[in-house]
Amino acid sequence: MKIPVAILGATGSVGQRFVELLHNHPWFDVVAVAASKQSAGKTYRNAVNWLMHTPLPENIASMVVQECQPNIPVKIVFSALDTEVAGEIEKRFAEAGYLVISNASSHRMHSDVPLLIPEVNRSHLELLDQQKFATGKIVTNPNCSAIGLALALKPLHDRFGIEAVHIVTMQAVSGAGYPGVASMDIMDNVIPYIKSEEEKLETEPLKILGTYSNGHIIPASMKISAQCNRVAVSDGHTGCVSIKLKQKVSPEMMIEAWRSCSSDIHHLNLPLAPKKATHYFDEPNFPQPKLHRHLDKGMGVAIGRLRKCSLFDYKFTILSHNTIRGAAGGAILCAELIHALEIR
Ligand code: NAP
């Protein structure tokens, strides 16, 4: 018997990805879709502009979109709500007893909310004991670029220690939601500004890579500087990273850290978990969004171009799928972990 779940913000860029990834999921069954008042009352087929590469599942297409009210007969809701409204709506669902797994930034940095990447910081789920929502809970999925960065940094942080990171991102248009950036703005162009993105990328990895201790997260002590750009790529965020480590290491040791990285969720065989979270490519012109965004079900982080940096120690390039690993897929993996650990 599958677990019934609902999607809030089901009509958007991330919401559609939830619908696609949860179709035929072995554990979860989407029984309700919800969105804004403009969509509520329409069938999902009529409310959505379906942009996924797979056909719109017939059972979801015929569902009537609901308003985001906490009266849906499920225990788990995935939130792909617009950040402007997510904070309040998600809080109401948690207060009503739901487990909310959110992609929005509203609750991410709250001291009692896990900012979860299952392969990186499952111990942060201990924070749920600090939440005061009676039986409901909020778990958040990090920013889409922060997820790729944190997964790439984790093996280096554990083995060598990190002092400083500089990252320049080239982020896909689907990261701006639907319809997102106007085509007249992005065609033939690079936009060197994404609202609040640099702040998220400079702070979220410190919480993600931080240590859980006695009901708190002690943030990782490294410094991060980020510059974020919107580019004319459909899906997949690329990041050019320079890194200063706490000890001298060879390039072979760096690559070995990525290639041999394992995680403490591996044995749980979670359906959406990648075989390996990080994949290092030797080809000098990899990774590329067009070629590698679907790596390992879209859940893997592609890494390449490791070389010496004349300012820091090393530089390299990372790439991850923003609406799969960086949003819906990451959130589903969080729910799979919570279910496998039998957290109630
Ligand atoms: P989007 O395409 O703009 O979709 C927003 C969704 O929120 C739509 O379903 C919309 O419904 C719904 N909504 C808007 N106002 C509402 C209201 N007042 N009440 C209820 N529902 C409302 O945005 P997105 O890109 O999917 O992003 C969703 C969330 O995920 C955001 O918080 C974003 O920051 C985060 N995120 C996005 C990405 C990405 O790559 N896109 C990655 C990581 C995290 P209608 O269609 O009815 O308006």
C-alpha cells in the first residue's frame, strides 16, 4: 500500500517535476494537487502548461486542482510554492499536523529546521525534535545551486578541511520558475543578477555542512563568495569553483575523494538515491548541461576540469540538474529518507 501525498504549487516548474518524478514512485502516490486560486477548480490538465519531456500522467491530468488549504487527506505534502507565499502556507500545514517537505527558502535557515541533503547531513533530522508544531514538521531542501555545491564540497570538507570557496554560477532559465525570464531578456544574453541567490549560496552550505550538536547546528567555518548569473540553458546549473583547503593535497587525492565518496544512506536503497552523488569526468571539456544534467536519474553531481588555481589551491567545474537534484528529486529523496528511518 503506497503512502498518499499531495503537491502544493503543483503547476509550476518544480511542481511539474514532482508530478513527473512521483508518477509510478514505488512508495508514494500523488492523490491531490494544489496551487493558487487562479488554478483551483480547474483540472490539472487545464491549469498547467506541461513542459516535461514525458507525457502528463492521465490520473493527475484529470485531478481537480485544490486551493492550498490544510484539509487534504494525506500526511505528507511536497511544497513547490512560490517563495512569496510558501512561508505562511507551509506553517499552516505543519500546524495542522502535516509533514511538509519544502523547496522554498522561507524556513530554510530557521534554527529548528533541517536543511537536508540526505547523503550529506542526515543527522540534522535530529532538529525535528526542537520543532513546536504539535505533530507536524517542516523539512527543507536547500537552494538548487547550494545542493550541487554542498555535495561536491562534502568529501573534500570531510577529508581535507576547507578554508575558502569562490563560486561563479551559470544558472538555467527553469530556475526562475515558469514562465520565468522573458525570452527577450535572456536570448543572446547573460544576466549577472539573480535576486537573493548569492546570499543563499554563501550561507546555506555552511548550515548544510555544519555539525549537529545538542539540538543545534554549528555552522562549518569556511568562507564562501558567490557570483550568480542567469544563462540561456533550459535545465542544469553550472558552477566554476575555486577552493582553498586546510591541508596540501594532490589532484589525485581530490579526484579520489569524489570518486570514492560514499554516504551513510547508501545501505537504505532509497529509490531516487543516485548510485554515486559525485562523478568526476576526465574529459577536459566536461561537464556540460546538455550532456550531463540527467546523470544518475538527474540526481548526480557532475564534476570536472580540476586544475591548480593561482589564487587558491584548486579550481574545478560542477553541474547539477536544478529541478531534479536541486528541487523535486532532492525533496523526494528527503521524504524517502524520513520514511526509511521511520521518523514520525
Ligand atoms: P513557479 O514555476 O513560479 O511555480 C510557483 C507555484 O506556486 C505555482 O504552482 C503557483 O500556482 C503556486 N502559487 C503562486 N502563488 C500562490 C498562492 N498565492 N497560493 C498558492 N499557490 C501559489 O516556481 P518554481 O520555479 O516551480 O519554484 C517553486 C519553489 O521552489 C520556489 O519557492 C523556488 O524558490 C523553489 N525552487 C525552485 C527551483 C527551480 O529550479 N525552479 C529550484 C529550487 C527551489 P499557479 O500556477 O496557480 O499560479
